[in-house]
Amino acid sequence: MSPVELVRLAFGRLRTSRLRAALTMLGVIIGVASVVALVGVGQGTTANITSRLAGLGTNLLTINPSNGSTGLTLEDVAAIGKVDGVAAVAPELQTSATVAAGTKTTSTSVIGTNSSYAFVRAYDVWQGTFLTDATADNNLRVVVLGSTVADNLGLDASAVGSQVTIGGLPFQVIGITQPKGGAGFADPDDQVMVPVGVVRKYFVAGDTVRTVGVSVASVDQMADVKASIEALLRDRHDLAATATDDFSILDQSQLLDTANSIAGTLALLLGGIASISLIVGGIGIMNIMLVSVRERTREIGIRKAVGARSRDILAQFLIEALTLSLIGGLIGIVIGLGASAGIARLGGWTFVVSPAIVALAVLFSLAVGVIFGVWPARQAARLDPISALRWE
């Protein structure tokens, strides 16, 4: 019997018992939909994390003082800027304050930095300009607003040149940044940038900075530049050879690798849990096919009596199982993609469709049909035609 004829027989059988077929496919539908949706969510989360980390800066090294250390100074920043392979370096001194424009106010982070901050942290200016060497060196009371701050204050492009107050002090708005995207704690759009000297003079006492951001000229130089900065700071801080560093240098590529590894493991775990539903669906197919074999014993006897071979019977029941699982798998893929898109919309990240996952889901569906359909098909193929004809 040709494969086309076997498929036609399988669809004919499904049409005669639609409710049973639908209930049998339900387990496969739920299993495939769960796998596709959860793996899709995992991939979307990975893409979102990667995008967020990449948006923190270009070939970024972040230097932080260790607990109990004297901290990092602007002299350290200047020395780091002279290291071979360093494209730009920006000090960061952070505090929180209330920013007001007219009758509207918002609480946000105030970042004291220099003109290189936009390059180091990958900011683009939407309107106006960023901090310049002149405004930073002369500690002018000027401010660049993050896009979220500008929105909270109801400011648009015409706000450039106007005044806002930060902690009660007047500042001139010289620019508004393009939105980078973010939410919650440390939102890169929910902050304002002012000269570091101004923050030290009016808001934060002391002569140290919280963080130093370093942009390396080339990704191939990351390791060498990191080692050079470590040696430089140890020398500047007079650390003995056996002393531990009083600072830490965080490599952006390490963050990306760690985030991708965690997200990948999570996606694999979620997919593994969801695949349990596929096994349950496969068991349902096997159960129904065994019942079908018992119900159709006389039919099998008649077919064998008129010349059907055991392998024809085996192929017929196996094709029926494959048809059930494949149709269920295709429906599950559609539902899973829809669920993944909905979750991505609610979560605010990019919906990722991986052709490999769709192909894998189809293969899983076929595998379920084969694995759980073989035994019932073999049971049908082994029936003795004479005994089958006597079956009532």
C-alpha cells in the first residue's frame, strides 16, 4: 500500500472519531505549545539581556573601589586615560536628587562625569549637546537630561537652553539623550548628567569617584588593557606584591558570557520541564492506539484475509499515530508562538522566533508518534488473521 493511501486512511479514521482524536492530540498540543513558548521566552530574555548589556557601553571595562579602600580619584582617571588601548575614560560620581521644571518634579539619579561619558556608555544625544571639556573643566552648572527624566518633567526639544533645578540649584539644560530602553533600578534613561566637579562641590563630599568607565579601542585588546590598568592602579595605590587589589575591574564580555550562559541554562531547564507534557501526550497516543487495535481486531483480520501483509498493518497504525502527533504538534507550535509573543509584549522585550525551535518541535512531534505508536502498530501487525476474524 502506498504512503499516500496510508495517509488517506489515517485521515479517514480521524474523521470518524473526531472527539477521540482531538482529546488524544490535546496532550501533544499542550506539550509542544509549552516547549515552544517557554524556549521562546528564554531566547527573548537572553536577547533582551544581551541588548541591555551591550547598551551599557562599547568594549566596556568598569572599575569600582573595593569595600574599605580609599577609592578612586580623578588623578587615577587621568592616568588610566593614558594607557595604550584606552579609547576613552569617564569618572562616575552618583547621587540622588529632585529635579524640577516649573511645577513638575521627579526624583532621579545625578551622575557627575565628563565629556567622555556619552562615548563610554554609548549615549546618543537627541537634542542639544552632551557635556564638553569646557563645561566639565570649568564646573559649569549645566545638565544633560535622560529621556525618561525629560518625559517626567514634560520637556521636549524646546527645553534645551532652559533652566531646571537639581536639589534646589539652577542648572541650564544643554541636551536630552536618545532613549536606550530600560526599566526599574538603574534605568539608563532615568538619570541626569552634570560635570563631576559640580557634584563634588554641591552634592557629594570627598575627592573620590564611585566608578570609572573605560572604553577599550578594540575588543581584541580587552585583556591586555585590563591587565595594564590593574598594574597601573596597584602601583598608584602603593600595593605590596602580596596585597589584594583595593579595586575591581569588571569586563563587559564576561558579563555577556555569564548572562548568556544563565539564560541558556534557564531556557534548557524550562524546555526540559515542558517536554514532560510531550511524554504524557505520547502515552495518551499509545493508549488510544492500543484501544483502537482492540476495537478493530475484526477489521485487521479481514484485511489480512484479503492479502494485507503484516508490514501493511504495521504501517497503517504507525501512520495514524504519526498523523495524530504531527497535527497536534503543528497546532501546539502555533499556540506556543502566540503565547511567546504575548508574554514578550507583556514583558517588554523582543519577540524571538527561532526556526530551529520550530523545526525541533516538529521533530519532537514525529518522534512522539513513532516512539509511542510502534508498540500498538506491532500488536496489530502480529494478530493472527483467523483469531481476528473470530473476534466479536
